[in-house]
Amino acid sequence: MPKNILEERIRWVKMVDDGKVKLKDVLILFPYSERTLKRWLRTY
């Protein structure tokens, strides 16, 4: 369980960035918008 918002963001972004899962698969469970996840990926 993440301790803060940064850990939460990294948890979602790392799966996609590492190539373990596709972006569209993460979006099914992602509690935020696709735009938000893409922004986090650019920042990461």
C-alpha cells in the first residue's frame, strides 16, 4: 500500500514504463483518466 501520492503514481507508471503491461490494460483499473496517466508517464 502506497504511503503517499508519489508512491501511488510510481506504482501505476512503473508497470507501463517497464513494459510489463500495456497502457490500455492499466487504464481498465486506473482510478484516474487516461490523460492523467499519460502526463505521469511523461513526467516519470
